[in-house]
Amino acid sequence: MSSLSIQIPGLNLRNPVMPASGCFGFGKEFSQLYDLSLLGAIMVKATTPEPRFGNPTPRVAETPGGMLNAIGLQNPGLEKVFIEELPWLEQFDVPIIANIAGSTEDDYVAVAEQLSQAPNVKALELNISCPNVKTGGIAFGTDPDLAKALTKKVKNVSEVPVYVKLSPNVSDIVKIARAVEEGGADGLTMINTLLGMRIDLTTGQPILANKTGGLSGPSIKPVAIRMIYEVSQQVSIPIIGMGGIQSAEDVVEFFLAGASAAAVGTQNFIDPFVCPKIIEELPEILQRLGADHISELTGRSWKKNERLAYHRP
Amino acid sequence: MIKQENCRVVSNTQIGDNIFELVLSGELTANMSEPGQFVHVKVSNGFDPLLRRPISIAAIEKENSTFTIIYRRQGRGTALLAEKSAGEEVDILGPLGNGFPVMEAAQGQTAILIGGGVGVPPMYELAKQLAQNGVSVISVIGFQTESAVFYEKELARFGEVYVATVDGSYGRKGFVTDILAGFDFQADIVFACGPTPMLRAIDTGNFAPKTYLSLEERMGCGIGACFACVCHTKEDPHGYTYKKVCSDGPVFKAGEVVI
């Protein structure tokens, strides 16, 4: 058994590294750069029942160590994703995690019901944390009762395990995490972006046409680490960690905080080859840590009597 | 084929008011063909700025594996790029996007190349390739002021060059469209790259039967994955159909997308 293979609900992965939703489209662009079968899994772009164009441009703005985006869930809609995008991905030996979104509970249920039937979709990611749409999205992710109720409804119709993507834009993320666990979530993915804004000095106006956007990139990594550290001690379902991962060392840090797998987002835009690079580098880092298998690292920062000796090269 | 490579700086020369010409050496030059394609440049080794900068390719020299990009020093990223000196390395991703369709202009035909400001650079490689194919090249380039003018002489190697400056300090006072309005002939094809108001004026298709425009938009990934640089199509201006400037463009046929 490889030191990188992991098993979490619905997902038997050859390695724990996957591109995060919204940072990889439906894989076509990156397939020109490397073999997608190298990846642990792929979290594809959010799908809503109807096609969406998304927000006006500018849709991105930079900040030191990060970027703001307000794409607005642009996607070709449920039918096209089911008939074209997901079947196209079947040529690769890689499980797909389908990110599902919508404006109403019925939207989520409709997308979940259909996409969970696609042969290569092994899990759903319930997107209740998009900060860039007027209705739905984050509205479900900031209220524990709404989050729990929606999780239940989606679980009822889904053929595959359901992971809920949590928003960091809450005062108590543990409360939301517990609520969705009670609602039947099989796992969590965290964190989505932090709501932010930048203002252009020459115009005096926000740079993004949507005014606010989601902050991602290395600047949010400490927030993600802290939240995973807190949540992983309070729930018994696995966490796929994300938020500013750029390197194999970052992946290990997420595992130590309590994650069982890791997703790479913004760094795909800066280095499109980052995922295969991380996968290649991980075994050596495990060796340095004296770990036989990456899953040993999950939660080692808070588990008692599990101090690590990190041997620098 | 898109490659990522640390390219070596051959030279980085100021050629106008805050305008720099950067010559880079790298194997990915072999993959460059169409004028109007761009490279995505990582200007910092650290986190600030985090994203790459899309810059169009001005010249391709396959014989010695070098290519030229021209940029305006105006923000943090380009200021860092301006500090690079010969021998240093720059992280380049490319070539990216679809460039100008050189073969649309047949031997013996006349092409007008229109460039505004930092929209001028891709016109150099385009002029070079068109001239090689026996196309008559006329370049019309516009700038803010005399100190910002560059590449007039370089473009003159391939045909006549007309220059406009907004303040009238060099060439004709006004915009490139003022020069075009004064032409008493019609070209077979127009290629343009520059600021949006300029492109809108040329998008009317009034200056030639065939018109191609290179667009600019804030980009994230540059390869079509992040959906930052999306625009509507003219056929469906309020609907769901779209084009990505980075990977469907940056060059579009006039009338194809909403500018």
C-alpha cells in the first residue's frame, strides 16, 4: 500500500491531493498540461440547476499573499455538466467530487439527485459557503439550523456520500460543523474563502464589480489551520482541508491540524503543475517525519502523546 | 503546448516613458508561433504580488530561442519586473491564448495594424510575419504623448507607420481613429490591439472587410480555468454564452464578443 493512499467516505484515493472547486473548471484546461489520473480526486466547479453567467468583470483583485474573486458561480448548468462535462472526465482514472450549489433548497436537491448518479462522481460537496451570489450559497452556511436541514435533504436524495463545504465567515464554525454532522454529513471540506474587499485609489471605488469577493491564497492559511484544528476535535467525520495550500509542507500542516485529505485552490492559477509536484514531494516529507503513512498525521497537533520528530534534510 | 520555464533575462531596456523591452531566453520559444499570443509572468518569487502578469509577445526569434515582451511600469508587479537585469531568471508560463490569424491576409493584400499604447508590441511580430508572406503592412500607432512613443522605427522596417499622440506632441494630434478616417483607400484586413474605447471604435468593422481585435482583461490563471476574464458574445449579449479572453482569445473577430 502506498504511503499516500487514503480512504474516506466514498473516496478510495491513491493520494490525498486534489484541486479545489472553482480553481480547476471541469479539468479540460489542466488535462492539456498533465495526466489528470495522477490526482487523488478532482473537485469540479460548482453546478447549479440552470446555467449561470456569473458576475460582471473585474472578477479578481490581488492582495498581498492572496486574491479576491467574485466569479459568481458561473457554470453551464446541471444538464450540460451531467451530459458533457462529467462523461468527458471518465477517460481519466480519477474520482470526481461534484460541488453542488443553488439559490433554494430545491435547487440543491435537484443537482444532488442527478449528479450523484454520474458513474465517476464518488462524493458530493455541498456548497453552502459561496460569498459571491445574492441568494443561496453562504446564506445556508452561516445558520446552523438551515445548514442542518439542507444537509438532511441532500443526504436523502444523494447516491454518494455528502461533504459539506464550510464558510469561515461565521463567529463559531464548530457550531455549524456539528449541525451538519447531525444533519448526516459524511465529511466536511473547509475552508471556503473569507469575504473581503479592495478599493481602487484612483476611482475611489471597489475594484471588483461585485464590490466584495472571497479572499483565497496563502494569506488565509492560518485561518484554515486554526478552524480545522478546532473542528476536527469536535466532530467525528473526516475533513478535506483547503485554504492557501502551496506546497507539500502545507499539506502536512493541514493533516497535523486535523485534515484527512487536502485540496489546492489558488496555487493552481500561479503554478498549474502544483498538484502533481506536491504529490511527488509528499513521500519524502513523510519519511523525514518518520511517518509510514500520511493518515497517521491527521490531528497529530492535538492528539496526546503523539509528538513528532521532524528531521530536516 | 504550454510550458512553465525559468527563462533567462537577455536584456531589460527602457525604451520609452516607463516602457520596458524585456528579451528572454528559453526553450518555450519553440512553441511560439502566432503573433498576439501572450506569456504569463511571475514577477515575484514570494507572495506579493501573488498572481502572474499576462504580457503579450512582441517578437519571436526561434533561431536563438529568445522572445521579447514589452510592458509599462505602472504597478507593483511591473515595477519588480523592471528591476530584473541580464542573467537573472523570470518564471514564465506560455505561450498562451490564440493570436492573430496571419493567414487571413493573402499575398499582395493590404493590412492595417493598429496599436494603442502597450497594445503596440504584438503588432511588431505580426508585421514581421505578414511582410514575410508578401502582405503590404501599414501600421497606425497611438500614444498619450511624445515620451511614450516606441517601436515607430521597428515597425517601419515592414511598411509605412503613422503615429498619433493624444496631446499632439508627436505625429498627428488625436487618436489612431483620426488617422484611419483620413485614409483614402480601404485595406483588406485590420488587426488591432489597444485600450477598450479604441477597440470599440474599430469593432464597427468600418475600416476593412475583415477585422481582428486583441482584448485585454484582468486575468487569474491565464489558461481558461478560473473564469476571471469572461465576456459576453454579441449573438447572446445578456445570456449564458461566453468567451474567455485568455483561452478563447485574446484575439477575436470583430463582432464576436461584447467589448
